[in-house]
Amino acid sequence: SHQKIPSSFLVISYTRKVLGQTGTGHFSPIGAYDEASDNVLILDTARFKYGPHWVPLELVFDALLPEDPGTGKSRGYVVLSFDGKNDVISKPDSFRSCNSLLPLSVLFGSHQNDSLRKEFK
């Protein structure tokens, strides 16, 4: 069976303490949004520590706001996208020779700064 793969992904840079977790700044992708509960599924990249977990969207937004001591700016998000022309699900051998999976664009966002869009060609 043919499965459609997503062509863009949202990764957040957030402060763990706002979510009541140990640690400070962290990056993780968002796996899903549940409109009924207004929660997002954070696919924690430190699975040994927290694993995937649902968090209210408003709390996630609050976790993006604290200033990063290394940059002096708020945390934020990045949207990674690609053209999706090569179907690696049904043709996994094509992945190694595929250049269409390179990012088309990356959108960086910070709640204290304007968005900056960079095009990759």
C-alpha cells in the first residue's frame, strides 16, 4: 500500500522547566495536533527521559518565550520542508540516490524577532 509522507515538519526550541520537566532548553519535533483538546504531541528527542507526550498548546507557546541565555533571544520554532517527489516509503532503495529530499525551505521563528525565511536551491 502507498503511504503519503509529510512534506514539512515543525520542530520547537523550548524551555523544559515551563513544562515542569528537568533541564533547560531543548529541541523536539511536533508529531500531531489534537483540535478537540488543543494539545500538541511532542516527540521528545530524549526518549529515555520523557518519550512522546501531549501538552496544551498554550503551555507550549509559553515554553517558547523564555530568553535563551546563550543568544539573549526567545526560543522559537523551525519548519523543515522538502518537495516530497521521491517516495521512500514504497521505494526505500531510492533514498540514497535521491536529491529531491533536500530541504526546499527552512522557516525560523522567534517570538521576539521577525520571521526569517531562507530558500535552499
